[in-house]
Amino acid sequence: MAAAPSSVDILADGRFSCLQNFAQGYGFWVLDTATHLRKWWPSAEHYFQAGKFSDPELQEQVRRAPEPGIAKHLGRTLGPLRADWDDVKASRLRRALREKLWAHLELRNVLLSIPDGSRILYGNTVDSFFGTGPDGGGLNVMGAELENSREFFQRYSQRLEVPVLIAEVGDVFESRSTCVDLTGARPDEVPELLAEVLGLPQESITDVAFLYDDGFERMNLSEVEFAESLQAFLVSNARDCQIEARFSEMGVVTLWNATDDSYLGRAEVGTLIRTTPELKRRLESLMPILQHESFRPDFSYSLDGAASKLDEASMPKICQAARDGVDVLIYGHYEVPDLPLARAVPAADPPTVRLGVHTDLAAAELRDKIQGLLWGCALGDAVGLSTEFMDKAEAARSYPTQLSPASRVEDKHRKRWAQGDWTDDTDQMVILLDAIVAGSGVLQEATFAKGLKAWLHSGFPELGDSSGLGIGQTVKSVLEHTAFDVAPSVAADVVWRETGCSLAANGAIMRCAAAALGCFWDEAVVRHNAVVSATVTHADPRCVASCVCIALILARLLAGHSTATLAQRRQLVLSVALQASEHLDGGDVDELLRYVDVAVDGLSALELGSGGIGYTYKPLGAASWSFLHVDDFKMAIQAVSMEAGDADSNAAVAGALLGARLGYQNLPQDWLKELPAAQVSWFSQKIAACLVMLGLD
């Protein structure tokens, strides 16, 4: 057996270059203790360099740097640096490495593949602090920290993040959990780690306890003597363990929705919340509509019934009264505007296509692609319904030989639709198409919103509907929100924030294909249409980015971009994804790129039938795989549908992309014949109206 190398240089050895701070594609999320929101860091270098500054604006400038080298440059040129940087830079590096390694199992495996006896070097000859320096005698801090991380991950394979509660209050912010990482921590380190997460001096925390067994059991931190026993306790109670902090001075106030006259929650003032803006942010986290100035937000408070306006001078009185046991209420109030709020729209040319200018396609081929896009979506939706909400094994048992629009098993879910019919995915795409036609190619938010609301209550009466069928929970919650009729995107934003800014459902991407059809040659209009079509019900940046991806791919297909080779198709989806990533607002660009650049054998890796089956990137991945690698429409839709999960949405988006690429003439005619005749006639009229708008009738 060969002896282990005495040292490994991660700068010189390509096998380990991913461990460098500058390695791209290994970003991670970290909790921002100031806002208690997670932020995406594109690389360890971004995170490390931003740590040089106390100013949040400088930190954000570094975080948004387009690549690690620029982040380093900003770290060296911006100022002022935090006064204690020399004291904390080693710990900042450690945190950067640990977060990166926790986020990427493959990186942990690379690190752990380096034998214990091998020293890890960062052979940077010009850096004598982090690297080995010009003579090899540098401090090699990077290498040493990787050695520490190697030892750490050999001992701990499970991250132990514990949700934080405040005594007498509950969650730091109700709509989202704040957690403290106690992996490998000793009992005496817990108060310091807890204080860091809460942004408080350690001495303000006087008591720490663990709650477990669904909150029925409680154990004080003082009862735990050793690190090993703490870790064992956390592992055995990982499912429901929480940590509760009590402060030396507790002042608890009640938060109240004055518009609806309803209880919101409680907050601790004086220690955790010390200023009026912080108190307002706490109220806004529970009542997000207060963040929208158009709804005239107002804040007030009362001490034992006497109401006053909440301002900077109020806070000392509020804190003292709360500590004295006075019943303090903090009110949030808003007013719904009388008239709908107008949303800006881009200036656009007339919607009529100018052949040879707006597109390289002939009129007949362009018509064929537009019809392929729309009918492809409907076919994918109809076939995907066959396996919607099944798992992969159930789909295989239910359809051992064939899959088509009219081959569905009749179970409790599927029997609500006639054989061959499509679902809400295509219904909502038609509503979007109608709104774009009504706006002469430019989507008006109010028009689309009214169409969705009417469909929710009545469906399409001309088809015999009495209400919309199959609507998703996110869309339903937004459509029924108080603010929707006057400001749909505000309602969507409020619903998103009330759920902890975590909802990234597929209800927008499933219908977004029609966003490409208005002025497809003008990508500013296409992006506007895609963004508005999403944000009317879905505020998450990932929902917006995924819709922009699909709409821009389709727009470029209609403009005549060549997709004859796999290389051309990959270049198209990647360039579009980079444009769409601008809508992620500093979020995870790497994840978006992974979902649009799917390998030929990567369909199963998308796990369409398991996990969060309604995640917006899943139909994006299914559609990208079909667009990149499959030339047969029926084969692609069957493959996507048999992965199960939210199969109608996955197949609807895949059908739109592949239908536009292949054209209507290459759609399976036997499948088209299985669609219900009334729906076919009705949909054909909708498509005809779109072609008239484009001057292609």
C-alpha cells in the first residue's frame, strides 16, 4: 500500500481546488443576525471579505460582487474596515469554510479524503498569512483551518441547528425560525453562541433551557456537564428540540392587528428589541402589509388603554412600562386603497410581427411554433394529470403499458376531470394569454388579476364550469387576500412573507408560457410579461426567475434562434438563465443554473416525484431536460409524467418548450384527438385571437 502523502497543496493539486475560498459553484445560506433572514453567499471568499466591514451597505456590495476575485478587490479597497478585523479574521475564515462544507456534501467528502497524516497546504507564495509565503514558511492559516475542519467533520456528520425561543414570547420572528448551531459545542459555549445569533451581549442572557418532547419536557443548560452529553442529547432530540433564552430584564408587549382587531403575537422590548424601528420591523414580520406604503401603514401603542402614536420618544416609556408589568399593546393599522394601484408597463411597438425584422422564421413556421407552444402545454398538462400526486412506483403500477391524455385511472383525484381534459395549469395559461391579447402584447396586471379571480369563482362557464378546478394553495390564498383586488402583487408579497419567505411554488411557472407571445422580439416586454404573470400571485424571486427563463427561451425560439445542436440549445438556456438570475435579488444563482443545464441522464436526479414536488425549479428542470435532450414530443412527456409528483405542471412546461421547438406539426396527432372536442374548439378560438394580434391570421 502506498504511503499517504506528507502534504497536499490545494492550490497546486486540482483534485482539491474546490476547497479554496475562490472556488465557484459552492455558495451557501447564512442567517443575517440583524434581520433574522437568510442571505445567499456565492462563495466563501465573498463571505470572508464582507466580514471586514461593519457597515451593512459595504457588506452587501461585497456579497453581490459578480465573482470571488471582485469580492476580494472590494474587500481590499472599500473602507473603513472594522476596528477588530485583525482579531476576528481567522474566525471569519473558519465560519466561511464550515458553512461552505456543511452546504456541500461532495466538498466534505473531498476534504475527508485527505489522510489524517497529510498536512494541508495553501501554497500561495505571495501570502504569508493565509498561505505558505515565498519561502514556504508562511503561517498557512487557510491550510490549518482546513485541517481543523477535517477533524471537525470526522467527528460530526450531522449538523445540530436548534430553533431559538425567547421566554414568555416564543419565536424571535414567528413566520420564520432563528436557529443556533450547536454542533460540537460545549455547554459553556452555548450562551455565547446564542448571544451571537441574537445580536446581544452574552451577559444579557441569564437563563438557557432546552425544550423537547413536543415542549412537554424542559432541561436547563446547567444540568448538562460535558460536550459529549450535550451532543448526545441534541442528536436524540433533533426532531423537536428548541432552546429558550431568558434575559436579565424582561419587558413583554402584545402585538395587535388594529385593522382586523386580532392578536398577532408578543415581543420582548428593552433587551432584544431596543428601538422603535426594531419594534416596527417585529410588527411588520407578523403583518407584512405594513411594509407597503400604498396601504397607509400606521403604528401606535397603548399603556393600560391610553393610545398614542408610536415614535422614537415612545420607546423608553414602552420598555419601562413593560418591565413594570403594565399591559402594553403595540398596534399596526392599514387602509385598503379605494382604487386599484397602477403598475408601470414598458413602452412597446405595435404587436404585429414584421417578418425578417422581428423573426428569422417564415410566417408558416412561426405560426406552427406558436401553436406548438400552446397545444404542447395543453397536451403535457392533460397527460401529466394521469400521474399527478403519485410517486414513481405508483405511476409505474398504474400505467404499465401506455400513457396518453385519455388513459387515466379513475381515482378520487382524477375523476374530477373528463378523460383527456387539461387542468388549472392550462386554464390559467389561457387567462394569461387573454390578458396579453387584451393589452396588445403587453400584460396589464389588473387585467390578468381580474381574469384569475373570475376563473376562481366561475371557471369558464362557456365550457360548463361552475368554478376553477385544481387551484393550488398559494394562488388561492393570494386571490382571497384583502389586498388582491387593488394590488395583487402586494397580496402575493404578504402571503409570501407570512409563510417565512419560503414559498416558491410552481403555480406561476406552470402558466407562464403565454408570457412569451406578446412582442416576443422585444425582450424587455417579454421579461415584463413574465415578471407580472408571476408576481400577481407568487412573490418569491425563484418563481420570477423561473418564469423569466421559460418566457425568454420561448421568445428566442419564435425569433428564430437556431437550436439544431445540443451545444446551441445549452448556450441558449444558460444565457437566458444568467439574465433571469438578475431577478434572484442576490440569491442562489448556482441552483438556477443546475436546473436549466440538466444532463441527458439527469431527469431522475431532479426527484420530481419526491421531496417538495411543487417547487418552481422542478418544472423548469423537467422542461430544460426535454428541450435539451429529446426530439420526440411523446417520449419526453411520457418520461416526465412517469417521474410522477406534480406531473401535470412539469409536463405542461416541458410540453410548451418542446412544442415550440418542434412545432405543431410534430405533436402526436393521436393525443390531440383525445382532447375533449368542446375544449379543442374553445382553445382554437383563443389561439386564433393571439395570431390575429400578431398579424399571423
